[in-house]
Amino acid sequence: MRSPSKSSAAKPPAAKPAKAKAEPAPQQDAPRAAPGPRPVLTISSKNYSSWSLRGFLLCRLAGLDVELRTVPIDDPNNRAELLLLAPSVLVPRLDHNGVSIWDTLAIAETLAERRPESGMLPMDKIARARCRSISGEMHSGFANLRSALPMNLKARYTRFQIFAGAVPDIERIQAIWQECLDLYGGPYLFGATPTIADAMYAPVCTRFITYGVKLPAASKAYCDTILDWAPMREWLAEAVAEPEELEELDMEF
Ligand SMILES: N[C@@H](CCC(=O)N[C@@H](CS)C(=O)NCC(=O)O)C(=O)O
């Protein structure tokens, strides 16, 4: 499939691999720690990188004021750079309080552990288990959907022929959303405020819109909620302004 393409953004400053350092347990009556350096979230394209988007939404959910550092991942030199940053050679990666965290689900769990008051995970333990389950399902599944409908925030396709193999993924996702909306009353998957699960499914909402996937009313309303979520609007505005264009986009990205 022909698609817009990504370019080289500015090369990020060389980063030293962060040394893992145990965080001291909080002590009673200890003075408040001075705020550390601003956390950094390494991402790639705002238009194409669904995992970068998820990482960003998770940081916003945790109330973390992150500096975004962009690494264009198509350039072999940047892959070497990225390898220094994250052993998986994948983004997103979060550097926070001297600790590096890569892989989106690990970022989600670490932030929820550090900011339990953020509501990133539902308070109720049954809801929390469901939130973790559907987030895990997104993280490890839906391969056909991800390869057949790659994220491309700028694009709009009308009469897009959806690969038959992706249809069960689309149906399963709609069933997940419907169950959550019925159980917790919306507008987010676990009720009035967004959680990790909404960050995980946000790029699916954009894919449904990009490729004109027909949706039942509840799913459509959920997608509208996600697109109107403040950090999502912030990201979308910047993605649209991103200059780069991909020549070919035939991989999940
Ligand atoms: N399982 C990883 C997936 C991350 C991922 O696939 N990231 C893509 C960008 S969306 C990437 O960094 N690709 C690098 C490359 O293909 O060179 C996570 O959860 O963070």
C-alpha cells in the first residue's frame, strides 16, 4: 500500500545507556525529594507510531510532564542510536528517575505503580483485572488488524477493502468495548475517566476512522470520546503538522 512517509527528524542527542538503580523506599518524615530532571519519552513518528502514541497517553494519564524525544527509526544510523536507548530497538522508551522502561505495557504498569492516585487502573479489583486483561489482549494480539490497517492519522480512505482476516479482530474489539461500556457506563471503557485500557485502544479508534470501518453506535461514540480526549487532541494536532512521509508502509508500525 502506498502511504505518506516519514522523514528524518533531528537526530537526538547521544544518550548514555541509563544504569538501573534501585529506588530507595520512601521513609517516614523524610523531606520531600527535590523534583528530578524532566522525564523523557523516546518516540518515533507521531503520525504512524501507534506504540509511541500509547506511551504518550500513558504518561499524560499518570500526570507526567514528559519531554518527547523523536528518533526516526527508518535510518540505519538511528537504529544504532535506538539500540543504545532500548535493547528491543523499539519505541516508546521512558526515562524517569534514573530508570529506563521500554515496552508499552511495562511503562503502563510502572506508571500505575508509581502514581496509584492517577486512576490509570480502576480501583475495583474485578474491573482492574479486566482492564489488565484487555490491555494485554491489545498488546499481544490483533496482528491482522494491525498489519491490514496500519495507523496513519493523516489519511482518510473511503471504500477501503478490509482484509477478511482482520474482520474477526474488528469484531472482537467491538465486543470488548461493548462489554466495558455496558458494565461501567462509559464514556471511557471503565467509566467516567480514562485508564490504561483507553490508551491501549486509542490507536484502534483512529484506525477505524482512517479506514472508514463501519461501527455500531456505541463503538462510534467511544471513538468520538477518545478523539476528543485532551492529550489525544494534542497528539493529533502535532501528527498532522508532522512533515514526513513514508514511501511504503506495509508493516505494523
Ligand atoms: N511491544 C512493543 C512494540 C513497540 C513497537 O513495535 N514499536 C515500533 C514503533 S510503533 C518500533 O519501534 N519499531 C522500530 C523499527 O521497526 O525499527 C511495545 O509495547 O512497546
